[in-house]
Amino acid sequence: MNHRTPVLPSPRIDYRPERIWEARQHYFNEGQLPVGLLEQPLLRSWERCRQSGRAPQEHVVFDPVERSHLSALLEREHRLLQAARPELDVLAGRVSDVGYAVLLTDTVGQVLAVAGALDRHCQPMRQAFRPGVDVSEAAIGTSAMAVALAEQRTVRVLGPEHYFANNQIFHCCAAPVFDPRGRLMGTVDVTRDAPQLVTGVMGLTHQCAQQIEQRLFDALPVFMRIELPDTQGAALAFDRDGVLLAANGAARHLFDMPVLREGCTFEDLFEGRFDAWASRASRQPAGRLPLQMHGGVRLQGVSLPQRPAARASVSPAVPASAPRTAPLTVTPTGATTPLAPEHPVALRALEAGLPVLVTGETGAGKEVAARALHQASQRAQAPFLAINCGALTPELIASELFGHVEGAFTGAVRGGSIGKFEAARGGTVFLDEIGDMPLPLQVALLRVLDRGEVLPVGATQPRAVDVRVVCATHRNLQALVAEGRFREDLVYRISGFVLAVPPLRERDDFDAIVDSLCHQIGADASRLSAPLRVQLRQHPWPGNVRQLRHALTLAFAVAELLRPLTLDDFGQALPAAAASPTTPSPPQPSGTTAGPSIHDAQRKAIATALQQTRGNVTAAAALLGMGRATLYRRLKSDPELAVCGDPRG
């Protein structure tokens, strides 16, 4: 991968400390800018340190690492770590004999991994080179890692070029690492506690960063990779619709796109249609085909063979090969089945930063749908963290979601702990059973959605977070609002788009779901005859996909080995399924014990939902968390409500 990131121009490779000391004299003692004595990126770092009120004589402390913080950090950066570890070991093998250790940081300067023989080095270096240690500019001043992050280029910082005096024993260089869309992910650093920068080390560090980027590019699940052999290694990756998913450094340099534009397509880069070019490429594997850039530049492209997709580090229920624009959901088996037609719209809403509300009956697969949205999004490689709002006490939910500071409550983790929103940085937080969230926490969630910040339990200052939010419920949120148990403003805020997951009895892909479930439990789906499948399809399945999986598991367990199954084999499972479905209860007559208040609350909720969706029955049913057929039946039995709904919706 060539042309990845520029290396800081260096007029002097040799170590000349007298010039650096002269620069320090001008800057720190005389208050003058050391023109011609210090490179501008280093001077900018000195300026930032000074403006933050730090003095160069301050003692630098490499704080110990809190285990809970380290665990969340490594989980969050698993994708980068997986790609980097082999390359870090290679680099360490090349530079250890000349006194260097190797370090990987994230985008804010936290150490993710180290490599090399650290026992040969001084104590300050051993303290710094530990996973989880903060080596950012704010923590330890000017360093190669900090300057590489700030300038997004390969740099070296030698001895007295470090801002703080007690860091001047270090001699280091660092290179930034970018993801396949050109976004900064971290840095690779090599450091030693002896003077001078050994010839070749800076280039090897730069090369290591490029190799990590190549691994990140190769690991992406895409539809087609195209290499441009007439360039210096440029390569592009597209989904099935020709949307550009990734480009290596050489390609971003060629197309003058340091960071890929959202929604950029094959047609935005080249003349002609993607489907036509891809069709030709499929008939000429590994053959060179003409490509013409807009403006007339002619190139040749080669469709590369697909590499096996890496297993997702989070969301294991979602296949890593799912293309971003091909709307798929995953049954509990890990196999794919089509989602509702609204899925692409929900994905676009999520990508635009709008919260998505997933509704549906218990067991229908709401979390599966949420995971599918995450995996199909641009944040697929970042964490997907789920929490069930109905499974924890209010105190624990607050700590789980927003974190806590030390001493916030009895049993609080020493040193405090980050919550799901901070741990999922760059990814997705899934709030299941949102209807069970306590009212005080609903206010805190509004802060996250409105301001993009969390306030940890016991803290006085909020922290910024960057996550997408998907919520789910099987309950009627409007009815909860009418009962005073849910904030009406939060309903509107979490419903940037409402995605309804249909119950199993309303799905038209029953056979595909059965086959997927059989695959998961290790059963032979061919033992289910077509007539038996019809009988199973006619069952109401109030527990939805979850219940069907249990029934199949039991049937295959009790049936004789290898023989075709019959309905009798399901006898232990199907009677339990005859219980009432978990659809919203129909309105009770006004004379029943439940009283007219529940009926009125439901009626009001339906009317409000129809008003909000401008009479669209499908959208209103999704907002209410009930099946469309159920809502149609309710409208049919209530002429006054029926006039609010559009029969075409």
C-alpha cells in the first residue's frame, strides 16, 4: 500500500541535541519562537501543552490501569488489535536488537498493545508501555504518538524535543493508522531509551502502519474488490449496489479523497454502470478490464477473488459477509433471512444519526433485527452493546448505561467504571425493553439523544459519547404514556424511525426460518416433509421464532434417529404453544372489571398514533407495538377510530 500517509520531511536525520536545546532556550526561557530550529508540528505540540497550563519541569506519571477500563478498551478496539498484532510482532522482531519496543495506541492515545523485550528498558519506559496507559498529549505532553495523532502523518520525536523534561530519555517515531474509509484509528510507535534514531526504523514504522491498514481492508466483508494495476497499488471495495465501502491509501490518494464520502458509488468515480462492469468481470476473472475516470483518464481494473470474511468480534449472530446495502436479518442460527421492506429505510435513518425503535412481539427477533441494522451500517466493525432495561434495578441500569465514579454507591468499582454508551464508542447501543426503563433514567436518556453526552452516576461533569441508539419494545408505548409511566417526549425522540418485526405467523419466509434453525441445532432439515411444514406453519406460534426453535430442538431429540419427523414428535412442544399470543389485548367491554380506563387509554393511544402517522395504519401499528392485522381488526370494530386510518396504509 503506497501513498498511505506522508512522512514528516526531515532535513536532518542525525540527532543534533544542541539545536534542540537552543530551541528550548528560545521558547521556554526567552519566550521566542525557535524559527528554523524546530519543525512546525513539534512546535504546535509545544504550544498546545503550554496553553493547557503545563510547565516543562512537571513530573510525568504513567497512571496504573484499572482492570475494568482496560477490558472495555480492548473490547472496543478488538478490530484494530486483531489486524495489528501480527504486524507489531514483525516490527518488534526487526527493531528489538537495536533497543526499540513497539506500541499501538487508539485515537485518543491509550495504549492498546505492546511488543518487544521491555525487560531491557528503564522503569519509566516499562511503566509507559502497558496496555491501558494514557500516553496522550494531555497526559504526557509532546511525543511521537501525540504528534502523529494530531498531524496524521509519520513523525519522530527525539530526546529534548519532548515537552516534559523527564521524557527526554525517550527517542521515538510513530505512524498513524487509518481504517479503510480513511478515518484515523490509532498509531504505531517505536521507542527506545537511548539517543539517536537508528536508520531505517522510521520507514519500518510507517510500513507497519500500512500493513495494518491492508489487513483491515482485506478483512472487510464486501461484494467486489477492484485493483487498479496501472497505479501504485490502488484498490477499491464495493457492495452489491456499487456503493464504495472501502479504498486503500493509494486509491484515496488517486481520487483525492482522504476520507471516503458517504454514499459514493462506482458511477461517481468511473464512467459506465457498476452492474455492467461487474457482469463483465464475473465472466473474465482476474482479467484486466477498461475503466475510465470522469475527465477522461483511462485505467484498467482487475476484480480480485474474495477472501474469507473474518468472524465478527461482536454480534456473532450476524454473518460478517452481510453487505451494507443488502438488508438482511439473522435468525438465532446465524443464517440469513430477508427482513421487512422498511429495513433499508431504517438503515438510512440510523446512518443519519436518528434513533431506531424496533417493535414486535416477544420472541419475534427484535434484537436480531437491531444487530442486523448495526452490521449493515458503516459502524459494523465497532461494538454492538445490548442491555435489557427490564432486567436490572434502576440503580444498576444507570451505572450500566452511563457508568459511575469511584464511591458513587456501595459496591462501586474502585476508580469508577465507564458505561455502555462510552464502551460502545463509534458503535451501537441497543436498549431492549425500553418500556421498562424507570422514569428518572428516561430523562438521562434524553440528554444522550439530544446532547450526545452522558453523566456518570456520582459525577458532576458530563462526558461526550458517539454512538447510534436502537431501542426495542413489545409494549404499547402510547398506552404507557397515557398511564404516566413513560415520557411522551422520549417516545418521539427514540422513534426517529419505527421498524416493526412481524410475528412468525405473519411472515412469508417460514421455511427459510425452519431451515436456519435446523442448521443451528445441527439437525437435518430434510427430515421435515412438505406436509409437516404446512402443519407447522399453520400453528399460531405465540412465542415466535424463539418458541419454534425450542419445538424443533425437542422434536429432533425425541424422534428416532434418521426417520422423517411427524407432528406427533412435536407433541411435547405444541400444547404449550396454544397459550394466548402476546399480542396487545383487545379492548374489554365497558362493563368488565378492568373498567373503561384501559379501553380508553388504548383507544387514545391508537388515535394518537394514527394522528402522528397521518393515518398510515402500518406505521401506526409499528409505533404501537402491535401487529398490523390486529390494528385493522380494532379499526373495523370501532367506526370512529376507522375514519382516522388510511385503508391503503
